[in-house]
Amino acid sequence: MQAVVAKLDPPPAVQVAAHVDPRLHLEVEIEGTPVRFMIDTGASDIVLTPRDAARIGLDVAALSFTQRYQTANGIVWRQPVTLSSLSPGQRRNLG
């Protein structure tokens, strides 16, 4: 799997209610498109699936994925991109 990574300044705090599912999810808007994220408190970067990258308007086929990225699940190749907007969306559990 290939990932698209973006570095952003930390946003203001957002409260997310926990439910039966122990994982916390947050819907954010990237470039005006709702995208569902699983919150990982130990993550250093924001990672998009190729599908979500395409949904926000990136031409995934044109990306080169030249940077190696070590994750808890193994190695993936990434292509850093710059996003013009990312904001909290609905504050609810989407699990």
C-alpha cells in the first residue's frame, strides 16, 4: 500500500466522545471534502489512503511515492503533499 503524507501545524484541541468502539474516529474536512480518520495519539503525520487522496483532488497516478515510511504494520512508500485546508468536521464517533 502507498500512503500520502502531509505535515501541518497542530490544530486547536477538539473533544471527541468515546463510544463502545475503543478506537476514536473523527471526520475532518480536507480541501472541503469529508474524510474519516482514526485518531492515533502516537502518530507524527497525517496519512491518507490513495482513495481519500483522490477524493480530495490529488492525482494519485502522478505521485512518485519515493520516500520510505516505517509503520507499526510494516513499510509503505509515501509522497508528501501540501494541503491548503484541513479542519475538524462532525464531532462524533463514526465507527
